[in-house]
Amino acid sequence: MFTINNEEWKVEFTNPRNPVFLRGDGTYTIGMCDNNTKTIYIADYLQGDMLKKVLCHEIVHAAMFSYNVILSIDQEELMADIIATYGDEIIEITNKVFKKLQLF
């Protein structure tokens, strides 16, 4: 369980053929964020860096839902992918630069 903007979210690991992963085009995904149940579903075979990336991607969706950030589906997916892929590096650089700025 975790909280974003006073909304409680949970993470559930489940079979990758669970219908929650079924997309409109008939393909399956490996992660899904359901705003109605406040649940992030993750395929139960994921581990390591891939698990972290998918989890981060879905938490970005949860944050957008929790803060009522309204984007097109394409924009939302792009933002989640950018943060899940490059977020650690961006935050690390920001912290280093900010720390240096505090010296002045």
C-alpha cells in the first residue's frame, strides 16, 4: 500500500493472462493501473529492473489519476515511459545540482 495525494493505492501481482491486462486491441500488457479500484496490477513473473520499470510506469499513472492530471492516452503513456526510463537519472542529477547551488 502507498498513498498519493491522500489516496490509498495497492499493488497486486497476478497471472499475466488476467483479463485486467487485456487491451482494447486484443493484446496483453504486463502492468495496469485501475483508478476505480486504486490498484496497480503487475504480471507476477516480472522481476529485477523490468519489475522496477513497470512498477514506476504504473505509479506515474496512479499519480496522474490522484492529482487529476488529464492528458491524452498517448501523452500519458509517453510521460510514464520517460519517468520510468530516465527518472532515476533525472532526480540524481537534480539533487547533485541543487546541492551545489546550496553552497552559494
